[in-house]
Amino acid sequence: MRTSGHAISPMKYRPEWGFVCGRISVLEGKLLSREFFHSLIEQHHTDDIFQHFNDTLIQDYLGPGIPWEDFSSVADQCFYDLAVSIREECPSPVPANLFLIQNDYLNIKSALSGMEGTVFLPGIMSPEKIESIADGDLSDLPTSFRQRVSGGALDLSELDESVSDIIVDGSYLRHLLALVEDIKSPLILSCVHDRVLAYAVSSMWRALRQGRDLKQFADYFIPIGEDDPLLLEIAAAQDPSAWPEAIGGEIGEILLNALQMPFDEQISIFELKVANALIHSAADARIETAGPERVYAFLAGFHAEIQNLKLVVSGRLNRIDRDVLAQRLRHVYG
């Protein structure tokens, strides 16, 4: 069984982060409570939903002429703009990039599948680089694509429909871990480590249900550091009921609890509970005066808020049961 997470040492006061953390203090006051989302779920008409957004961070993005069907993309734009704006004021771009690079890898997936242009808002890769990848020039792919369990350079000509998504996901996970090493923050390292591990576990769990080869997933996800042997053990076990003990720690406990749920809901419950646990861990940084942890924690909370907004608005437009929506809400930061 792996060790149960990283020991988190006290956060250090870093005066160079004081200016942006002062802004974060103001922005935190605009984050939405759980009661807000429960009230939103109860609304019957779109006009009533619209009124609820007064004095929120997303208010300026919701003009009267915006179709509600476009709400998800509007919400994503709101998160993106604020994250980029915060990144510009940070001594290091890492806390923001840990959230923004996911879009880069979604764009890479689209480019490798032959689609032209960026589909998602760019993180740290320009649209021009994504277009060159789509045109077959792979020189601009992140270096994490070359980090394979085989130890050799990845022959990208082997990318086909059956493995390209796995390779991109593995590169994404390694990129997250490479970024967090640059910030030297035990709290952020712990959060990102668990985020990477949980992403790998849920990906392999879904693959197992599809009858796919788990060893292939482990091979393309590795190397991700100390959990390399764990991924190989999971791949060899071929049985999710054996995974919690191997994983250990909070992630293992969440997985064990999820396995007690109805079969069709197990993976989604696991992913939701992991997201909630990560919000709870990051929220410890609210007591920090100045440091990258405060920025990371706010962005984690705001990202959860955006996901909740998309869930509730889309759910109400599609007449999804209110109780179902309430059960799927992520924890809020406040």
C-alpha cells in the first residue's frame, strides 16, 4: 500500500505575493454559498435564474440577449478571463496554469484527431501552435509527450485513434506534476498529486468497464513519480475492489466508499467526492496572508463554482430532477 499522501508543512509568508492576494481577498467575498445553488435549483423560470446572478462574478457576462443554451461556454469564458487576469499579477504563473493547461490538452486531442483550430480557450499554448499540430507539425508538443515508461523518445507517428487520448492524458498528468514542482509549495503539491492520482484511477476504471487493456494505460501514464508502481499494480489487478487497499490514504477511502454505491453511479460519485476533498484541502490556504497557496485555493474554489453553475443552469433548462442536481453539487470554497 502506498503512503497516505504528503505531509503538509506550514505555509510560508511570501511578501511578493501580497498584491495579488489582496485582490483575492476581495474576490473571495463574491464567491457563492451552497445556499445560493440550492435556491437556484428551485427556480422555475429563466428570468428568475437570471435575477440570481446580480452582484456575482459572472454577472457581467450575462447580457439580456445571451441564449441560455450558451451558458456553459459563457461560464467557461468567465473563469478563463479571471484566471488569466490573476495570472498576470502573480510572481509565478503556476497556480493559474495548473487550471488553464487542461484546455491546451483538450485542444491537442482535437488537433491530433484532425480538427482545425482551437476548440477550447487556450491555456499556455497559442492557437498557432495548436494549428501547426493539426497540420502534422508535432515539434511544438509539450516535452511531457516524450516521457514514457520505455524511457525512449515517443514515436508520435504511432498515434492512432485507439491510443492517442491515453497518450495525451498521460502527458497532461506529467505536465501538472512538472508545473507544481516549480512552485515549491507542499499544500499545492499535495492537492495536485491527489488530483493526478484520482484522474489516473478514474480513467483506468472507465477503461476497465469498456474492456480495454489497463496495462496500456499504465504504460502511457507513467512516469508520474512515486505512484508508478501503484498504476502498474492497479493495471495488473483488473479488479477495482482490490484498488482501495493498494491506493490507501484519502483517495483509497473515497474509492472504497464509491464502490458501495449503485454500479452505474460509482465512477461519477468517486470523481465528485475527490473534487470535494481537493476543495477542502485547498481551502486551508484561506488563512494565508500572502503566498501561491491562496491563489491556487481561490481558483480551485472558483472553478468548482463555475462547474456548479453549469450543472444547475443546464439541469434546470433540461428539467433534470432538483434532488439529482443537489446531489451533484460540488462543495463550495467558503
